[in-house]
Amino acid sequence: MAIKENTQKVIDSQQLLPVNSEATLASNFPYKDRSITTRLGYKIEVKDDSGAWLQKIIWTDDNGSATLIKTGMFFTGQADIDQITSALLHHLLTRYLGGTIQNYAKGVELFTSEVIQGKGIEESLNSAVTHINNDSNLTAIKRLVEWFIAYELSGLSYDFAEEILKLSTGGDQNTYSSLFTLDAELGPFTREENGILKKALDDPYIHLEDRVILALCMTFGLRPIQISLLKQSDFIERADMGISYLNVPRVKQGQPTRRTQFTKRVLKPETATLIKDLISTHQNVYADLNLSDPPLIMRRTELFSRKEQHPYKKTFDNRFFNNNNNYIENFDHSNPYQYIYDLNLDKSDFGHSIDSSQVLYRLRCIEDHLPKSPRTGMAFNLTPYRFRYTVGTTAVIEGMTEPEVADLLDHSNIGSVKHYFRYTHEMFEILEEATNKRVEQQHFVAAWTREGDQEANIYGKDIVETRHFTAIGKCQKDSVCMLEPAVACYQCDKFCPSKDVNAHKNALINLEDKVEILKGTSTGSVIHQLDEAVAGCEAAIAYSEGKAVNFINAGGNIKMTSSLGESNE
């Protein structure tokens, strides 16, 4: 069978190691055979001196975290099955990340727990399938069946195995795929909320590390794992070019190890200054660690809590508090598994990185320093992925394409960013439907569709502002235009303004009202577009009054001609 041939290629390259049910037959198991090297390059101990699997295996990662793998979930006490699951466990430990191995263990346990109760192979598999909780459970069971077929396990027919392997996953939905753009609790931050968060970057009473995390989330929408993997050496300052940038490690690109692919992200001067200050502080505070390539965000932060030196809120993990919620001053804040990192000399520095799961905790600490959200009236709900939603949604509104948004958010394909386009468009449809029901809009449509009164003039149709319905100019287009007058017209090269000062002033009042309304609700560039329209309207007023006009948003000194909307705009 094809299944057997494909799986056999993997198994042929492995040496079967003693399993728990056979451990009594071995003694003084050599140390070199008691450890393995993971895909990230860590040498970890997996067996005891008798050759039996350790009950718990500590699988360390480059983000300063460790995953505990419970090996008992793979074994049944039946030698023929345990021989296969032992080989599978060895395969997983050397080729997969800790979280994935843990997911496989949960799926395999659905089968092994049934065998322990005395059920047969096929009956146990059938029961396991009926008790799956998520897609990863089914993936693990199907992988286990492939190994059973390759080893020709007695009690499992090919026909039954084929039925198991034909099963498809239920399609777990990513939580962000169901996110609605206008969600006030979990959706993107508004313009006003972003303004408050930007002010927090300058608050000296917020921990410097936390402010750097906030800046990276706001600017690039980094994942927690990317923040955890950052090193001080990733910060590059190019004085000759006048810029600073960050080499951000890429993740989810299919690479076998961490920190092998990077993207350059240019930093704002304010963010670059924060990072430089943090690196300088770390070099003093953590000098005793003698790190060769220290992380940008450190795990150990107790020295920062000395109020006489650093008036910052303590930002420790929850486990640093006892049952009475009192801070344990003499607690060892270093990584409890640092000894494993130190055994792998080239990995020692990774043990001092902040655990990616603690990035959320650091953001929670910032919430105490912020006022209530003007949108909800409640405390800010700061999470790394809300910032990703904000960056992605803003990029869509600014006109970025799917590949550009995917690159911005470090996705390997455009399929992961389609929800940003879908829900952003839905938001615009809601706004459009709401405005189309207004009386002023209906008057505008009537004014827009009437015939022009100067057929010999290329500017044939009057444009009517929607406040007092006065003509602000004429349009060159012969076809129907879907853009709203007094907003898009002042930026359009088909528009020629009139010399009616009052009409333009009426349009300006209307534009300024729109700006005030959208200030608290817009998350994208719509405010910027309105600002450009306001600038164009002000220029039209000055032009109507006979004054020389500069193009405000272009930043140049070009004088406006009688055709305001010509190509020189």
C-alpha cells in the first residue's frame, strides 16, 4: 500500500529504543542513548539509566519556554503496541515543536486509554475517533494508524485503516477569522484609542520594557513569539543613512529552526530611542549574566523594581506571588530550566528571553496606567492580536493589496489575510447604507444626475454641496460618479471649482462636521482623506477670493491655477 511505503521511509531511518514495558530487560543504559537532539538543536534527556522513558520530558524552546511532555500518554503496557508508539514518540521529539508534540500526545491518549481498558485495536480506534475534541486529535490518530500499517500491527485490517484515513478534519476556525471590524472589545483600536496608547509610550511610570513591547505591537503588530525571539543585535542603527531598523524573526514559514529568516522593519525615531534606552539599561542591570547575545526583552526583571532606582510597576509572572497575593522578594526570577539551556552552550542566552506567553501579561500591566477607553467606557483590553487586527485593517483601508498586507503581518500566503478585506468592506457597506438614507444624500443624487447646462464646456455638470445645496464647481466626467461631493471632489483632477466663496464655505462646514463625527470611530486613513479634502476646500476658498494658493498637503509651493483639479494638483 502507498500508506505503508510512505511511512516506512520515516521508520527505516530510526532505531527502535527500549520502551517502558521492556525496561526491566535493560540495565545501565548508556547516557548517550538516554538523550536526543531536538529540531531546535537542544540535547535533552528522555530516558533513565534503565532505558525506560522518563515520565516527563522537558522540551525547551528558543523563546525561553519549556513544554512538559507526559510520555505515559503513549503507552498501553502491550509490547507490540508500545514498540510502535515508542518509535513514534522518538520521531515526534526529534522533528516537531513542543506544542505540536503535546497535541499529538492528547490524540494518541484517546487510543491508548481505550486499549488499557481491554478493548481491541479497531474498537479502540473507533472509540477514539468518536471522542475527538479538535482537529489535532484526528491528525494524531491518523498518523498513529499510518505507523500501525507500516509495522503491520496484528488486529488492524487495511480496510478499517483506510476508513480512518479518509476522515477529514472539521475545520477549526481561527478566532480572528470571525472577528468583526467594529467589535469594541476585541476588534481594532479606533483613532482616538490609538492616540491614548501613543501617549503611554512616553509615560516614565510604565516599565521601559513594557513600553518597547507596546511600541512594537502598535507599529508592526508582532506576534508574541516574534517579540520573544528578538535579540539586542537585531536592532541596527545606520547613521550614514539616517535610519534605524529591526531584523524581525519570521515565524510560520516552515523553517525547521528559529531565527533563520528575518524581515527588516524600519523604526520610527521615537521607537528607536526607546529601544536604545532599553539596551543601554540592560547592559548595566544584567552585566552579571555575561550574555554574548542577550535578548531584547528579558525574562528576569527583579532589579527594575527597586523604586529608588527605577519607579516602575513590578511586571512579574503570576507565580512570583504566594497564596496571600504577597510578592515573594527572594524568589528566583530566572528561568527554572536555565540549566538545560546552559548545557547547550550555544543556546544559553535563549533561556533569559521572556516567555512568549508573558507578553500578554506585560500589556496587561500597562492597562493600569491608562484612562478608560473613550469607546467603551471601560479599561483598555490590550492583547497582541488586537494590535495585529489594527495594523491589518488600517493597511486595507489605506489601499494595500493582499500580498502587501500578508508581507506586513508576516504571513506566508494571502489566505491568512482575506478576513481583513472582507470585514473592512462590510464596515464600509454599513456606512454607505446609513448615508444613503439621509435626505441630503437623496437631494445630492437628484442634483448630480441632471443634465449639464454648458455642453460646449468640458466641465459640464454642476457639483452641489449637501449642506445648503449650492454649486461648488463643475465636473469633467460624463459618466455617473459614485464619489461623494465636497469630500472626494476637492481631491479629484476632474473637478473645477467655482468662484462662489459662500458655496465653498458651506462645504467646509460640512467637511469639518464629518471630521468631528469620525474622529472617535475611524481606524484607518479616512480621517487623513478628509483632511486632504478640507485642505482642498480651504484652497478653493482662497482661490475664490483671488489669493495665491499653495497645495497644502503636497508640501510644495505650486501656485494654484484656475483649474484647481488639473493634473498639477
